[in-house]
Amino acid sequence: MPDDTFSLILFSGTDDKLHAGAVMAVGAAAMGRPVNIFLQYWALDAFRDDRVHKDHGVAPEAGDDGARAVIDQQATTHWIELFEQAKDIGEVTINACAESMELLGITPEDLHPAVDGVWGVARFFMEAGDGATFI
Amino acid sequence: MATTEITRSIDARGMACPGPLMALIGAIRTGQVGDVYEVLSSDEGSKTDIPAWVAKAQHELLEVVPEDGFARFVIRKVR
């Protein structure tokens, strides 16, 4: 049987990119695909429990109108809610990159409850199947 | 032509993708086999996503009716 796991590496910590990643996770979960999410660098930083709801800004190309649109979008449905919905409807795991944890001085207790654990890169690839998407 | 009795109507107009689909999934999960759901959605993505999900989840898409500024989807829970 082919491995239809959707593997998603979240690197960027801006609200637009986290939201886009969350939408992809929800879609894959809805379509019955296992979802394997790995948090690195600024995406991991955004998953700190006390920082999830702060304004994480947007990608540089957003411009003022784009930034406003994302702020409104987050007020309606925040990206963390989408990740929680994905976990609720499907087989979705979210793991933090051990190297990024160390780099940023983050401990497991600092992370939002949606994060399942801390993995090394090899562990992520053990579950990654044929490919991975990087945002 | 509305010959099927709607068990539950979900007005998801104004919700952004994937909101309407998530509302449908949530409703179907808590419902009974044979229930019929109506989803009203103004999200363009719903036009492809609701039929795709219904097929994948093996439910039955009874109707897709374009209305003014939104679409009406009627789905029967099969399993």
C-alpha cells in the first residue's frame, strides 16, 4: 500500500504562512491522509503557548492591505484552531524539531498542547514517506 | 424540487475555506446514518471541496444548487 502521509515542515513564523500550512493540514486530514507536521525555527517559536495568539506579522510581499486581511482572518479563525480541527478530524501529529528547541531555548513545557512531542530530524523522516512540503 | 427532508441546515455563508467543509464534517460526525444535511456556502473552494470530501468519505451528494452569491449542497450520511 502506498504511503499517502502528507509531511509538512513549518519553518516560517508569520501568521499568513502558519495559516496556509494549517489549511493544507486540515485539507489533507479531511481527505483521510495521515499528516506529519514538523516545527522548526520561527514556526516553532510561534507555537510557544504564551505566544500563539500574538501578532506574528506577515510575509514581506503582503503589503498593508494584505497584512490587514490576515489580521482580520486571524480574528475570525486563528491558525491554531485549524491545527486543532485537523487533529480532531484526522490522524495528525505535530512535533517540534529538537535542534530548533535547543537553538531557541525552548522546553517542552513552553509549547502549546497541540504539539505532541520533540523529534530529531531522522525521526521525522522515518514517518515522512515519499516527500515533504516546506513552508 | 425539494423531495428530501433536511435533517439539519448549516448556514456557512461568509465562512472562509475550509470553514464550510469543517462545519459539514462536524455535523456528519455527530449525526445518524440516513440524516440529510444542507450546507449553504459562499466560499468558492466549497464547490470542489465538498463534493471531493463527500466522495472520499463515502457519503452521498444529493444536490448542488447554485444560488445568488452562494451554493447549496445537500448531502446524505451513508455510514
